[in-house]
Amino acid sequence: MLIPNEEIRELIVEIPEGHKHLRGTFVLKDGQEMTFLEAAIANLVRAYVTVKTHPSKTRIRLVGQHIDEGKQGFAGWQLLEDKSKS
């Protein structure tokens, strides 16, 4: 699915009442809404900045993986760079 900027009516980024983490909701012209949780937004931003600022990298692929012994306070499911295909 490709969503051109012209199809986005609004973008709402907020910490909903009773929650601790950001959510970003794209509201399209046809009324559809797509909400992304903070982890997904952070992964997109991390990938965007990596490709945009790297002197030669034009692509990054993040792959979902379960981390058994991750950092304290982080979710067990993480999107990590696939070094074999980037």
C-alpha cells in the first residue's frame, strides 16, 4: 500500500490519557485511520535517520525478532537491522 501525502487528512501524535507511550494516527481522506505505537514510530525514525544521513547507505531492513535477554525495560520483540540484506 502506498499512501501519498495528499491522501493524509491529518496526523495526530499523542500520549493517550491513561497511557505512557506515544501513538501516531494517520487519518486518511477516505476516513480510514492507521495508528502506530511508539516502538513502531521509533523504528521508522531510526531507519529514516540512518538512510538519510549515511554517506552511501540507500536502504535498511529491520526484521522482527524476539530477544530473550534484552535491556531492562525494553520489550522482548524488537525490530533489528538485517545486516545480511541491507
